Amino acid sequence: MVRVKRSSGHVVGDSVTVTGELLKRLARQTELRRRDARGGIHLVAANLDVLGIVVAPLSPAGFIDRAIVAARASGLDPFVVVNKCDLGTTTELVASLNKTYAGSVPIFPLSATMRTGLTPLKEFLSKGLRGAFVGTTGVGKSSLLNTLCPEIALRVGELSDYKGAGRHTTTVSTLHALSDGGELVDTPGFRDFGLVNISAVDLSSHFPGFEEHGAVACRFGDCLHRSEPGCAVTALVAQGRIPSDRYQTYLELLAEVETEEIRSRTRGWRN
């Protein structure tokens, strides 16, 4: 066994060669990064194929959209897991998510605690791919991993009094093999998913719900879906085929991304 220092630059999912006690990292195929509320950038995992976005009642608004965009921009296929479906309040959440994301990403409603609804997810994950679950603290990621990989026995914390958010029970990312094939990375819970190195064009290309509708496509490949001529998205919004609230959510994220692009250029000038 070789001990890996936190400052080594290696992250879970890295492929390495080992010579004695020396690790040499091989080229990464994919990297998943996020920005926290303080502006810090964190590399979540490397060499992933899929990203599971775990949500439950009281999950913060905007988390799914950011995670889907981050996954797609990183070359990962995202999917949504709706946990705690044994709670009555989850029924409305599942209906809302199906209305918003069906056709964009796979959605798996289940209850890790009651062990219901797990079969479709297990079949999805059994294709021999490497994935990770991301989700804010309290959505039951550790419970879900315990159900899928009983041998890891992750500690599950009680909910705090603050908005029902769970305590952080996972502090480091770890990789686990699934009995039916494939691998899962457990990542520490976090309350935000700020986008990292995502351009306005990236957002316009990967925002869920803006996928091409049949033969409908924008005239320009770098269309930002705002006021460009021949924009298929604004036309679909006008026709009611893309809900106006989804379009407004996109515009808000676009403003956020463009602001960060300006800040990045400003930092570059100062340096």
C-alpha cells in the first residue's frame, strides 16, 4: 500500500503507475470540478463516465441545472436520482422533475432507506462504467451508497435542525466497485455547485431542455439563445414548447457565467 498525501495532486479516479513508493499519474480522460460559495475550485474526481445527481425534498434550487451543465461540459453523461421517495412530500418533487427533465436526462425515483426502486438504477450502473454521486448534504448519498455497496458501511448522520440539512458524514472521496459491474465514487456532501471554466457557449450548448427538437436547430452554432437571428430556442419559447420559466432560469445562469468570464479576464489583465 502506498500512502498518498493530500498535497500530491492525485484525486480519486486517477490512473497511476507505482514504482516503489512513487506514484506517477497518467493522463486524465475527464475531470469534474466545482466552485464553492467562496469562489474556491475543487477537483471532485477524475476519469468518470457518468454523474448521478442525487436530490430529495429541500434540495436547493439550481443545483441540478449546474450539475448537468458541469457534467456535460466535462464529457460525462448525467442522470438524476430522486431519493427519499418513501416520504409523501417527494411525490410532488418527482412529478416536477419529470416535467422539467424527462427527455433530457434519465430520472430514477427510489428510497435508499426502504430499498425500493433500486432495480432500474442498478441495471443502469451495471454497464461497467465509472460514476459518481453528487448532491447537497442531507439528500442521502451515504445511505444510497450503503445500499448499493453494503460492504463499505459509510456512516450516516442525523439531520440537523437547520432546514433539515444532514451533517457532513463523508470527508474524503472514495472509489467502490459494484457487485454487478461498474464503479462508484463517493464524494463529500456540499451545498453548492458553482460552475468552473464554463463559457457562455458551453452553457447554451448543455443547458437541459434546450436539446434540438427534431429538425429544429439554431442558425448559428455559437448561439446564446438571447437575441440572435434564427435562434431555435427563443422560437420554441414563443411557441410554448419550452416553458418560459425554464428560459428565465437559463438567462439567470447565463448572466452568472458571463459575469464570471469578465472576472476571469480581469484577473488575467491584473496578473
